[in-house]
Amino acid sequence: MYLKFGQTLRQTNKYNLNIIGFSSKNTTAVDGIHFHPIYDFNRLSLKRVLASFTFFSKALKVKPKVIIVNTFELLIVSLWFKILFGTRIVYDLRENYALNIHHSKTFPKPIAHLIALAVRLKERLVIPFFDELIVAERTYLHEMPYLAKRATLIENKYLGTIQSESKPHKGLHFIFTGTLSESYGVYDAIDFISSIHDQYPITKLTIIGYAPNVNDQLKINDLRAKYSFIKLIGIDSFVPHEQIISAIRASDYALLFYQNNESTAHCIPTKLYEYLANGIPILYRENSLWESIIRQYEAGTKVPNSPQNVASFIQDLQAKKFYPNKPGSEILWESEGEKLKTLLEKLT
């Protein structure tokens, strides 16, 4: 919301921007952008139930002309603002929330199914009253066909410039970035690197990102204590984007190890764009969508769950020439930002 939506709209000098969201140690004052860190709780918390009331109170003081809401939990309260004050409202779907809940391991299956149905029902009832819809993934237009005629596709591409020169990747420094959980493959990544480290003690793995589940935070910290090759950055707090990009550039290979899950199988992770833009070779698990993108630039290689012959695998990896075809503007945020500007012009 800050780096892409906030900064893109700030550059127009047309808007007074307020970002109401999670508490972060890294928010600093910026001209034209005001931060309201009102959420500071675990995923399962009474405070989460009361979040809508906190948001409503804060928004009353801000008096927004437009609300861009990117969680289903604030749909109803945003609609109340439209009814009471004529506020224009936009639903920004960062995820197919109902599908994610249905396939998540956070709740027992019957409960997850009921919550997913409730979220989908809420969306179906409220969405017709929203002025605009934004989707972050093309697949959502197929998964939720009732959005297709109204939604603007604004993909979460890379904010920055493409590195003109790729450094030679001959070391064995691997990196795993983003959300840290089982479904996103952090434990598979640790197991994979452990099998390499057994034969190549110089192997290192940097894990940088945020684990929203406390149990994952504890488990990952336990694994760090067990394996000396792991370096952790973040884990229990959000990490500044520039720090993540610096860590990517300092690495030799990036790991994209999502587990096979219907809720993410047809999505393009933002970190894929980050790896491509920074010329980092990508080791990835089976996914036809990612493979079609990576193959365009010969930017990576598909890997098995565990290499049968580690020495042969490493030799082939270090001998391979990556990125003979350089990515272009098609992976950058700039064109997506223009879509956002157009949408806001239409609303205001």
C-alpha cells in the first residue's frame, strides 16, 4: 500500500493519502502520506474482531473521499461510509480470500469451509455496491467470474529498475523471501538446503520475511538453532522492502518452493518479479505458470524434492548460464501504476 499505491499516487501531487493498517517499526513520516498503525494483534485475537470499529473511528477523523480496502474484514464498514458520507469505495483483492481460507491449514477443514463460505457470501452481497474493483492476479477473473466485467487488473509487479548486469553466481548462498509458512515452502527450502550442506559445508541459506503464525516463528527459530547454515532476518516483524532486495542481490540463488495448493497454483508471486529484475537464478518446484515465465528468460531451473546426486546437481547448477534473455518493462510496476492513476482520476 505504501511503496506501490501510496508512492504512485503521491507523485501526482493530487491526493492527501492516509494508510491505515498494521503497526510497523519501519514507518516514517513522508510528505503527503500519513500512517495510522491501528492493527497490532495476532491472527486469532479479540482485537481482530474489534478492528472494524477501530478503523471506523480513525476514518471518521480522516474523512476520506475515497477508501481503497484490501481485506474482506473491512467491506461492511467501508460500505457504511459510502451510505453515510458518500465516500467512493474500492475493493482491492490482493488474494482470493475465500479460496485461501478453504485450503489453509489454520483451521480444521469443516471450520475453514464454513468461514470460506461466509467470506464469499459477504463479498457477493457487498461487491455490487462498490464503485471500483481491483484484482492483483489474472486468475481471480476466472475464479470469481462475477468480477470480470467490472474489475481492473493491477498486478503486483516489481517496483524498481532491472539490473543491467547480472553478477556471476558461483557460490552456494541461497535465499528464501516473503511469507514464511509451510504452504509457502519455507520448511521444504530448509530440508533442500540441508541435503546440499551435508556435502558442501560452505552452503548458506538466508531466510528473510515475516511469519504471521506464532507457531511458525517458534519452529523456524528452532531450526535456526539446529542448522548453522541458516541466517534469519525478520520472522516476527515486517522487513523493509529495500532490505529484502539487498539480501536478494547478495545471494547466488533464490528458492521458489510453494507447496501444491489450489489457492496459489495459478498466482504469480511478487518475489518472482523481484528475482527476475535482479538477475537471480531461480530454483523452483513444479508449476506450469511460473515455468512459462522463467523459461522466457532462462532464469532458473526446476528442482526435485531432494537431489539424488548432490554433487552432480551442484556442478550442473554452477555450469548453467542464466539470463541470456534479459527481462524488460513487462515485469515492472510502472505500467500497473498508470492503471491505478487512471482509476483514481475516474473516481475523483
